[in-house]
Amino acid sequence: MNILNEPIYLLILGVLVGVIAGFLLRKRFVEGHRLNIESQGRQLIENAILEAERIKKDAVLQSKEVAYQLKQAVEEEIRVDKADVKDERRLLNEKKEQLKRDFASLDKRKEDIQKSETRLQEQELELHEKKSEAEQLISRQRYELEKIAGISQEEARKLLMDSMESEARMHAAKKLARIEQEMKMEADKKGKNILALAISRYAGDYVADKTVSMVPLPNDEMKGRIIGREGRNIRAIEAATGIDIIIDDTPEAVILSGFNPVRREVARLALLQLINDGRIHPARIEEVVAKITKELEVSMREAGEQATFDVGAHGVHAELINLLGRLKYRTSYGQNVLQHSLEVAFLCGIMAAELGIDVKMAKRAGLLHDIGKAVDHEVEGSHAIIGRDLAKKYGECEEVVYAIGAHHEDLPPQSVLDILVQSADALSGARPGARKEMLQTYVKRLEDLENIASSFEGVEKSYAIQAGRDLRIIVDSKKIQDAEAILLSQDIAKAIEAQLTYPGQIRVTVIRETRAVEFAR
């Protein structure tokens, strides 16, 4: 049996032949494709090499262009620098030539100066010789004149100067005396008219609300009730009011002692109410004192408001109104300070109207001038300075503030208003009956002030003025120098403090001056 004749084997053989043929065809195709790719790769490489060569050529060309441009720029800069160097060299040459000319000119000037100095020295020698000749000639002439006149040159010059000085002094003194006399007469006449008019036009009644320091009792048994068991009542009153109660042998009376007039008035009214009520024990005392304090505060505020209304002072700070009310219970030499302030306000207003200045401001300054006395028992210092600080604190204008501080010359007067307040204050205090100080005590205190001042060496005269608040001392200018005058005022002030008892403060003013007096006959 032949297997080649079998169909399946034929099929297998056909398949194998087909596979082998396909493989050979595929191999040939792949080989052709590979050759094609290699050909393309070689082409790409050749193209890349060509492109690189082209880029390299372009880069070389660009670098040559940039190098050329840089070379041109450098050459331009070198050219400009050469031109600048050339210009600078030319300028230096010009300056050098100028310096040469200047040096030549200086040399010439130096020669001229030396020649001038030589000529000046020659002239100076010549002048010196001529001066010597002139001095000799003058000396001979002076000798001849002195021989003829019989006096020396110095004596003649002194006589001439003394004569001229004496004549000038005489003319000046006469003219000064005449002007001073005319001014004094005019000022004295006008001042007297204004003061007289102000006094005559003021018709206010003086009612002194005194501070009472003694409380009457219905009987002496009331003293024991005021003292209380083991002194508890009197201690309660003193603690509540701050006032010392003195119970002594004075029949049917107790004495209240304290520096604060308002507290003393509270104690007086409270004690009177307790005596009338009859119930005196610590709880009742505290209740009555608190009630009286409130009532008195209302009363003082009303008194302050009434005072500002009477004067026409509007817009006064509430604290200043309260302080004005406190002055109702404050006295000075027995004169009620609130009533005194009202008098000063009215007098200031009248005088201000005559002088043509602001009447309202003058009244306001007069009303507030003693406001410092409302707290001078609590604050150290002069009541004028204390009042000035209070007025400034509560918004008063500068003119009123300064007038308050200057009304006792603690500050030098600067305006007519300051003088008006001083004058009105003096008028109100000097009015007969205004103050209760005994005449003998008053005069004795003034004499003591003047005697203390006169006891110091170099003092010629001393005057106590301003009701003893100001001591003016005139010293011998030959014995006391300016620096010694300051020390003298301090020594006199210390002596017054050590030897005298007085209210408030005393100003000590030492005056040193040289006077020349001559009479024409």
C-alpha cells in the first residue's frame, strides 16, 4: 500500500509545503522591510549631519556678527575716551597756563606790596617824627597857656565838664519836676473824683453775719447733759462736727473752738437744736449734725447764688458758687467776707464804669477776689494765690484770675482791673465800722512792725501800710548794698514771725535808692 496515495498525507504534505513557502516569503518580506528601514535611518542620519553642519555654520556666522558688533562698540568707546582724554588734556594745559599767569601776577603783586610796605614804613617814620614835633609844640603851647591862666589842663577840663554837667542836670531836674508835679496833680484829682463818686453811689447796707463762738444755755444743768455719762455726748459732738467744745466756769454758756467757720456754725446750730429738743445722746447727735450739715449746704449754695445774681455775674462754676456761700460764715477782723466781697464788686463796677472798662468783668473780679478765704484754713498759702488757683481751675478768664492773685500785691499789677480790685478792697475794709479790731490793738501792731524794722542797722524809715499787711522799709544806700537788701528783708520777716502774732501774712519790702536833691535859689 502506498501512503503517498493517501489523501490525508497529501493534505499534510501540502500544509507543510505552504508553511515553508509562507515562512520563506515572510522572511524575504522582513528582510526587505529591514533594508528599507536601514536605508531610511541612513537617510535621517545624513539629514541630521547636514542640519548640524548648517546650524554650526549659522552659529559661527552669528558669533562672528556679535564679535564684529562688540569690536565696533569697543572701538567707539575707545574713540570717545580718546576724545575725552584729549579734551581733559587740553583743559589741563589751559589751567596750567592760567596758573602760570596767576603766579606771575602774584609775584608782581608781592613786589608791589613790598614796595608799598617800604613806602608805608617810610611814611610812618615821617609821621612819627612829625607827631613828636607836634607833641613838643603842644607841650610848649600848653605850658605857655597854663602859665598865663594859672591852672593845669586837667583842672580846666574838669571845670568845663562840671559846669556843663551841672547845667544839664539843672535843666533836666526842672523839667522832670514840672512833669511829675503836673502828672501827680492830674492823677490825684481824677482818682479822688472816681473814688468819691464810687463811695457816694454805693448805698449797700452792711449787715455782718458773725461767726458765733459762744452758745447760750438755759441753765448750768444743761452743761452736764451736754457732757453726758463719762463724756460720751461731748465726744460724739466733737467727733461729728470736728469742733472742740469748751465747758468752763462761764455761766450758762459753752464755747466752740475751731478754725473752720462752717464746721463751727454746724456745731452751733446743732447744739442749739439739741438743747431745744432736750434729747441729747450720741445717736441723736449724729442725726442732728447730719441734718444741720445738709441744711447749711443748701443755705450756703443759695447765698452764693444770690450773691452772683446781685452782682450780675453769670456762668460762675457751681463749685465757686458753693465757696462764695461759705464766705457767709467767714469773717476777717469781724467783717463778714461775703458782704465785703459784694461791696468790693459794687465799688469795682462803679469805678470801671467811670474809667470806661468792662463793668461786668470788674464786678466779677471784685466778687471773687477773696474766694481763697473759703478754704484758707485747709490749704497752705496766701488767700489771694489760693483764690487765683481756684478761679483758674474752674474756668474764669485770665484777667479775672490775675486780678484775684494781685489784689494784695502777691503779683505785680498788670492792668487797670488789678488796681481797681485793690482800691475797692481797701475802701471796703477801711470804711468806718467795717472791721471790729480795736483801735489801740491796731495801732500797737503797726507800731510794733515799724519798731522791729527800725531796729535793724541801715534802716532810715519804715512804714506799715495796707492795714498792717505790707511793711515798706527805706534803707541808706551807702550802708546797704543790693545783695544785702535781700538778706535784710529776710531777717526782718523772721523777726516779725518770732515777735508778733497776726492774721494772714505780712509783705516786707526793702527799698534802696539814691536820691539827689538840689534847690535853685
